[in-house]
Amino acid sequence: MSTEHAAAGTTDAAQDWKHWHEQRTETVSAPYGPLSLTGTHWLADHPEGSLPGIPGRWTATPDAVVLTAGPEDGLTLDGGPLTGEVRLDTDAGPVAAARVGRGGRRFVVLRREGLWAVRDFDPDAAARRAFGGIDATAYDERWSVPGRFVPYAEDRTVTVGNADGTERGLGLGGELSFRLGGVEHTLQVSVEGDGSLWAVFADATSGTSSYRFRFLRPAAPDADGRVTVDFNRALLPPCAFADHFLCPFPPPGNTLAGEIAAGERNLRDRSDV
């Protein structure tokens, strides 16, 4: 490849990264993005059915959440007033489409390892008002390298700590190997439904010049397991935007010895801009 073509390729990649970063900033700062999450309430912790700051009575059954509300609660179901009792399953779609709301707030039902919870998303959340952007390192081609994915013979589950202080299972589908600066590295990764990969990792910058851990989401490998490992697109986990997410910590072996001085690093407060 000529020097001119190589330079053009780097410029294109840098422009793609800039567009990705802008879209990412728009997504996280959207009215129902991660900055708007103000609470995750586990129903097992509230057997009487009263959730902090959320009207109505919420009770768990083995296969649904039962919500009972009166006119005074001001709750809506599918856009209309809710009075009486309704059985709710998990909200799998976007937050804005959650079935239950109150004014601009949306209450999202979720289930983890057999336990039910309700999340409270509020576009007027303090974290969203204070958001000043994402501190991210500009694109550098040195952080984008070829990698190879080798699946495990059988999927594995390891128990890791989560950001909310609870240990949960993290499913792992294989190992992703790559070289950075002449050093061989390996990450244990999960395989998403579309075949793309997901790694939870830390490095020598974690907790200092970068958030305490980050995510990496390479595309689906080709038939030979080849995939690009691009740390320019290292992501802050949802719990960097709101304390109420359940983000898993890196599994054993996923703390890299060197510095990954690339990708998203930290949040910027509006007062710092």
C-alpha cells in the first residue's frame, strides 16, 4: 500500500471514530439514556410493595410483576391512565416504550437471575443535567490491531462482582487474542446474540486516568475467527453514567498489565467544560 493510501485510510478511520464518538455522546445524553437512571429497586427488598419514590404497589410473583394503582398515583399504562391491577413482564424494548410511566418518567421492569426489579428513568435526573461530555482519547491507529477469537468447547459462567456490590454469573464464550506493542494479550469474552463479542476489561490506567473498568465490543469474527480489536472504541460501562446499573467487573485474566490510553476514559462534568 502506498504512503498516500495509508494516510487516506487513517484519515477515514479517524473520521469514522469522530462520528462514532459524536453519536455515542448523543445516545448517552438522550432523555432516556443511561444518565437518566435514578434508581434500581429490587422487589425482594420491598416485600410490602412500596418502592422509594415510585407510586403504586409493586409485588413479585414467579412469572410476573403485579402492579396495583389508583387514580391518586398518577401512573399510566401504555399511554393511558392506570387504575386497578396489571401483570407486567420485562420491558425488553427502549426505555421510552416502557409500559408504565408517570409524567416524563418511565418505570422499566427487569429480571436478573430470577429476581424482579423496577428501574426509574427520569429525563430531569441531576446526572443528565450535569453531563458535560465524555472524555475520550482521539483516534490513534496503533490501538486498532488484528485479533483472533477461539470459542470454548462449551460456554462457561464465572462469578464476578457487580457495581451494585452483588456477585452474579457472567457468561463467557471464548478467548480473544491480539498483540499490542509487541506484547501478546488475551481476553475472555462473551458472545452476543448477533455473534459480536463483548469484553469487560481493566488496565494500568483503570481508576487513575480512566474509569475503573471498561467495555470493548468487537464485531462478529469471520469464519476463521479473525476480528479487529480496536481500543479506540473502548466504552465506559453504564455504571459510569449512573450508580444504579449492575455492570459486571472484569473476569479473572481480563486486567491488562499495560496502559490502554485509548477510547472513552471518563465523564466530564458540565462545570469542567
